[in-house]
Amino acid sequence: MVQSFPSDQAGLYEAYVALGSNLGDREQTLRQAIEQLSAAEGIQVERVSDIYETDPVGYTDQPAFLNMAVAIRTSLTPDDLLSVLFDVEHHLGRVRDIRFGPRTVDLDLLLYEGVTMDTERLILPHPRMMERAFVLVPLCDVLTMAHPLRAAVEQSATLACQDGKEGIKRWITIC
């Protein structure tokens, strides 16, 4: 079910995407993913987080990940945006073999302005984002101070890091 939502005056909606990579040139792959998102019709990349190196979660017999997040403005529907994310993953060599396994790139739609939905293809907000420091810490970098989830995301990120559940360290600051 999709909840109705208002757009800004230009018909653009704010959305947040998590990016991760643990195969190949991880940093370059993340940069290429952002370039491809920026070039996609109907998407404007507004803010980019720092890049963080994180321990794998779930399936742990794999290299460390680089993770980040971006805030975008889009005229696309959530489903159409998800299709663009899948296209970027495919173009950058993503193969879906092992759940939570190694990957060249992973793009997850976390939030889409005003939308709560639960379909076979897409759940918004992302159902596990509040449990994952590797998502929450970069997300804090790109959430505006006025965002209604800002305080909850910051608190969850702090708790996840304090619990020692996930190793996370700043890899590089993006200017």
C-alpha cells in the first residue's frame, strides 16, 4: 500500500539511498554509482556523505565494505527510482548470489519523502535501516537537521556503534 504524499513546487521528492561496495576498487565503484545516479533522468544528487569502512554483517567471510549515503531530489516514483538503482547496480557488475554476500555495489532506497509502502518489490522506509550502523552513520551525514527522522537516526546510530555491533570508521571525507 502506498501513502499519498506532497511534492515540492517543482514536482521533486526527497529520497535517501545507501551505497555499499566490498569487491574491486570499492571507492571508485561508489564514485561511479554516484556519477550514474547524477546522470539519470529525473534524479538530482543533492548531498553526499563521507565514505565509511565497515565490517561485513550477516555473512562475515568476506572483505570489509565501504558504505555511504546520498540525498537526492527526484521526479521518479519510488518504483521507478528502484529500477534506476537496480540498473546502476547491474551496469557496475552487481551479481546477486549470496544473501548479504560480497558485491561490487549495493544501492538501497532507504526513504522517499512522505511515502510508507509495503509491496513485494519495495518496502519504505527500508525495514532494517534502523538496525545497521553502516547505514545510519552515513545517513546522518546527509539528513537535514529539520528532517523528522534525524533525531531517531542519530540515536540509533550512536547506540549501534556503542554496542560494538559493527566496526565502522571514516574512510574518506567527500567534499
